[in-house]
Amino acid sequence: MARGLDDFFYDPDEEGIDLPVPVHEDRALVAPADVDAIEQFLCFRVAGERYAVDIGAVHEIVRPPPITEVPRSPRAVLGVISLRGEALPVFDVLSLLGLGASGMERAAAARRIIVLDTADGLAGLVVDEVEQVVRLPRGEIEVPPAGLGARSAPLKGIGRTEGRLLAILDPVELLNGERWK
Amino acid sequence: MTDKGKGKPKSKSLDGFLAEAQEIIEAFSRELLKIGRTTGGEADPDTVNALFRSAHSLKGLAGMFGASRLGALGHALEDLLDELRMGRVPMNGAVEGALLDAVDVFAALLSDVQAGQTAGGTEAAGLADALEDKIRSARMPAALVAAADPLDALSLDPSVRGVLTEYEEHRLRENVKTGKAIYRARAAFDMASFDKGLSDLSGRLKQVGEIISTLPAPGVAAGERITFDVLLGTARPRSQVDEALAGLEVQVAELERAAAPALPAEAPKSVPAPAPRPEGAPSAPLVQTVRVDIGKLDRLMNIVGELVIAKSNLLSVAEALKGERIPTEVSAQLFREGRNLERRLEELQAGVLDVRMVPLSQVFDKLARMLRKVARDAQKDIELEVRGGDVELDKLIVEELSDPLMHLIRNAIDHGIESPETRERAGKPRRGKLALGATQKGNHVVVEVSDDGKGIDRRRVLEVAVERGLVAASDAAALSERDVLALLFQPGFSTAREVSELSGRGVGLDVVKTNIANLSGVIDVLTEEGRGTQMVITLPITLAILQALIVDVSGRAYAIPLNSVLEITAFREADVRTLQGREVIDLRHATLPLVRLGRLFRLEPEGPAGAAQGFAVVVGLGRERIGLVVDGLLGQRDVVIKPLGRVLGAVRGIAGATDLGQRKTVLVLDVGAILTETLEAEPRHRQTG
């Protein structure tokens, strides 16, 4: 594996996560010319569903500190946390996707926060579990099916790993304020 | 300095160069006057050093600005002075003449530079050439008498003599020649604090003589301590030296000489001047100010902010340890050191804050220039009166203040001050008056823009407000005068019957108000019809670090900037009255509107409702004040406000978040916004439609 998840972790004492061996590792070795076409995604789970974001957009992964709720903020905003002195908002993925709010209970039970690096600064996604980094050849990413409506806007594509579906999200569209404010 | 000036400074103007060069030349000529009074072959070493530094500075400065002729002369002069201070050239008429000429020639060269001539061929350049010849001949020693070196007679360890700089050796020789006694003062200091001890020792020795050199003592090393030898030359008796060092652990030894040289009688002529700087007298800095990118200051500020948080954590650990099993004196010491750290940090914080401060004149001057142009375009005769330009504010605030102030001034010229003819008819002087002023009041700065124009017509304001649907016609009559003026700051309000190029349409005082609110400030308006209008802006001095009151609201902690807290008062729920749909209490015979933060933030109340007593944090900015009802007070902390992040954007009533340590994040209330929101939310103010 080219890049361990450890690089993304804030806590040095973080215990390691069992990382399944990426599926397409061998293929990359066999055909080096295709390496450019391979994209890496960070997979995570929220409310039983598997999602992924381009690893280039991930700043780091942190264990959630206490989240301070922000009064009168949109529902998707679970609150703010401090990361090395800076404040950053953390979001509920389900609300961002328009799948209903998971609320503060989920925030309290959250296992990890994926900190995304966006053009507008850092923002956190509260997730149940961070699973693995997968490498997918660009050609194997399917275009999302039509007819999902406005909700599908953050859905960039669908990938398959180990025979399971993976919803690949576009961080920019996901955090687009017009959708959740 | 010279190596720093490698890149041509673009920002620095020629004026700056001229002013600085002028300053150096003036300093040079002042020092020169002193040398003129010294008689005899030896010039006062301090004076020569000062002259040397001036020449060096001038050379460097000229080099930075490509004034080559000036630089060359400075260089020649520097060489001469160097020889002089090393004792290689005696102070005589030729040297003094050259130095005196130099002042005039420098001045002549400077006027060349001012006229754009930097290379040569001018009259001044001719003078400079002549002077350089003079300097060259002055540097030729008339006759070098190869006398026996008096230092050879001194019982000075050759290893010590070997490390003296040429200048130090020269000074030592001069002292011996004039019959002064040479003492070696040896003292050991703690490694951690030797600089302090050494400067104390040097300070005392300077009282009684000249410090020739300060050297780490050879061959003396003992663990954590470091030993220094200070060589002192003095005409005073040994007893005075001992007296000066009373109370210090210093070994003093006089260096003996083999044969007593001549001139003992001449010795106690004068008290030697304080020692020149060691290390061959480094040149004094050319420029006394440094331009710093504000971003760098912000980073420093952030670090200071994090230190403040770390300090708070440390103190709470110390506090927690108090009752534990560790010995009392250890925890007491920890606490004391913590307090010590706290004080130093406060100084550091104040220092960094101070660096960010700039005088308001920076923006006032700009506004004055703009005002003249605007007044001319509007064909109005206006006199500007500025005061308080020296009041200082955070650089960022000063920059952000420019636009709102410009807007207020334009408004005053456009709508406030009448045309000269109208003013004459009204019995006022033809020339209108506009005053721009600033005063500091505690942690706030009050900036005022006032005019002696026609004032604001409240009836007209009401008419427009009703026309635009800002207020219902039926409610209009009930509005107080102050409420009417508040309408001016509503979005989309403009009373100008004719839209002028200056004030434009649509963008008005609401933008000013928003800009000011973004700086955590408020704006008030006072007006008297026919007499004038006064806009009063109240701003915090800085936004970087503030003290905050931490309060509890429904089990959550919030921070209220202390600079807007007037007092904290307890009240009985039974005393709460309702006035025009709003809860109020009486506070010393004044009515204080209450804002229940829990309700404002729609938080679920914790614990049983209907407590008999509550706390109100009385906050105020400008003339407005309200009581924020909280459930409890948690303490007072220094906080660094961080924005909530652009992804989230602004949240009404929240100025930002602050990290209180231990990963605890607390929201900081935006008192200005809450005040505004509360006052606007008054039922009869509510917008219709």
C-alpha cells in the first residue's frame, strides 16, 4: 500500500485500524502505466451505509473531542470543535445528504471525525467508522443513476469493492451551503 | 543593517532617505562639537566611536540608495575615524579640520541627491574630492615613534593579551600610558543568569573607571557556573573600586607593571567616561522602525494565545494538586511559578498587542484629503477639524474603519451641511464645519463624525420609512425620537430626495452599521434640527485577545467579552416586569431590558424552571444596555476568538469560538449583534411585510 492511514491521524497514540488489503493493489503493479488512472478513496460508514471521499480532500482523521453545539445554526451543523487552536464546524453526513438528521445523539456516539480540507477552510464530517483506503481505476467508477433527484448532487459516482457498493461523495458539493443552510 | 539592505527598498521614498541622512549628519555634527572641546592628543573614545558609527551608518544608507559619491565620502571618513579610535592616528588640527569640513560637504552632497544628482561632476562632488584628499593626508601619521610598548611591562597573561581585539589593546595601552591602574575583576555566575550578573558587575565598574574588556576567564570552569574576567582601567584608588563592588562576590587584583612609566601626577585629571562597546563598537541601527507583515503579527498573536491557554491549563493543574498528597511547599511553588509565568505572559501579550496598534491619524489623514475633493465637487465650503489622531487602535480595525468613516463624511457633506447660500439665509457662517475626532475610553475608542449642518428631519425619516414599508403607518406615531433615528440604519433606507453621485442609491447607513458591527462596535446618532448631526462609533481597542466572562446557560458554557460587560446583578424573578412586551427589571431606578439567553438560543432549560432568583450580566455598547440572563457564572478567562469557519459562515449573535483547553470549545457571544437584534425585535419595530 502506498500510503497508510496513519498519516492522517492526529493522535499519535491512536491504536491502528485493521486495514483490509486493498483489492486492486496487484493490478497497479502489473500495469504501471495505469497508475495514473487509479484514484484513492477513504471509505467510511454512517448509519450502516458505506461512503467514500477522494483522499486528496481529507486533511486528517481525529477522535471526536466534545462537540460544542451552535445555537440557531442549520440542522446539518452538529457544532464546532477546536483543532490545535482553530475552530471548525462539524457536520452530520445524513443531513447534508438530505437523508434526515441523526442529531446530537449521533454526535455523542460518533467514533471519528473526518476533517476535510476545502477551499473555505476545514470542516469535519462525523462518521461511525473509518474503514479503509481503496484504490479504484477511474474506469470502474460508475456514473450515478439518473432519477435520484436533487439529493444526488453530492454523489459523484458509485464504486464496487469486495462486491459491495460504495457511494463516492464530492466534498465540495456535499458542503455547499446552498444545500443545507 | 547593510547586508539587510541588499535588495533596493522600493517602499522607502527618497524623502525618507533624505530625512534619515539628515538626521545622521546632525548627530555627527553634535558629536563633533564635543570633540572640539577635548584638548590634547587623545580624543574621547566615546565620541570617536559615535562619529565612527555615524559615518558607517551614512555609508550604508548611501549604498542602499545608490548615492555613490556620498557613500564614498562616508567610507573615507569611516576609515579615518577607525584609525583614530585605534590610536593609529593622533587627534590633531588636520583631522579635526577634515571632520568639520565633512558636515558641510555632506549637506552639499545631500542637496545634490535631492536634485537628482547622485554620481558626480557637481560643485559638491568637487568639494568631496578635495575633502577625501585631506582625509588621506590626515591619515598619514607625521612620524611613527617606535616607542617601547608599555603593555610589555604589564603583568598580563599572554593568552589574555592574545584574545584582546585591536581596539581593546589600544584602550589598554592608553590607560597604562596615562598612568591609570589596571584591575582584573573575576566573578563567577550561574550559567542560567550570568547575563544579568555580568551586566550588574559592568554597571558598577563603569561608575569607577573604563571597562577595557570582558573575557571568559581562562581555565576556570566549574560545572553550572561560568567565570568572567573584567579588565578595568581607572585613576581612582583601590578603595573606591572595592566600594563600588561591595556586596558582590568578586576577586579584584591589580595588574602590576615592571617599571613605573611617567606621568603619575597627571593621572587624576578626569573621570574616565563609560566604556565603549566591546567588539569594535558595532554600528548603531540605521532605522529605528521595522515594517512587519500583519500576517506575521497574527501568527505571533496566535502563539501568544495558545500560550495563554497552556498557562491556564497549567494553573488549573496546580490548583487541582493543592489538595493532593504532594508536599504543600511544592504545590505552593508550582503555583507561584505559574503566577510568575502568567505575569510574564501578560507582558508579552501586551507587547504584541502594542505592536499591532497604529494611530488613527493613518485613516484620518486619508479622509482629510478625500474630504477636500468631495467638498469641492459638492460645491460646499467646509472646514475640517481633526482631533485625536494620536489615539491608537488595532491595525486591522483602523483599516476596516476607513470605508464606514468615508461614508459618514460623504453623508455629512451631501445631506448634512447646506450650501453656503442656504447657510447664510439660516444665519450660519457660510463655511460649514465638519469634525472628526477620537477619544479613548478604557478598553474602547470612540470615534465621532459631527457636522454643523441642518440635522436630520425626523418627520421626513418617518415618511420614507412608511413609504418603503419599513414601519407600519399605524405604528409610526408611537415611535420615540430615538426609534425614528434607528430607522436610518435599516437596509435600503435613503432620505436624499435627489440621488447624488456621491452617496449613490440603496447603499446607506445599514452598510456602515454592518461594517462597524463586524468590528464588534456600535454606532449611535445624535441630531438636532438646524444645528447638526453627530455620529458616534464605539469600538474595542483590539479584536485579538480579550478577557471574557464565562457563563452557564442551560448547562452550556458561553463567553461574554468583558469589555462590554458593565456589571453583574442578581435579581428576583418576582421583580421582573413586562414593558411593551418585553421583560425588564429596575436597576437603580433605570429600566433594564432583559434577554434570556436560553430562550434566545432556544436551549432546553436545565433543572427546575421558575427559580426564584437569576443573574443578569449587564452589557452595553454606546448608549444601549441590556441584561443577559444566565444560569450561573463560571469564571473569567483570556480568550482568543476564532471564527467558526467559512464553511459555516456567520451565526447571528455568535462572534466566534474559543478553545479553553482540554479540548473544550466555548462560543463567544457577539454582544453588539445581540443588542441590535434585541432592540430591533421590539414588536413595534418589526418590519411589516
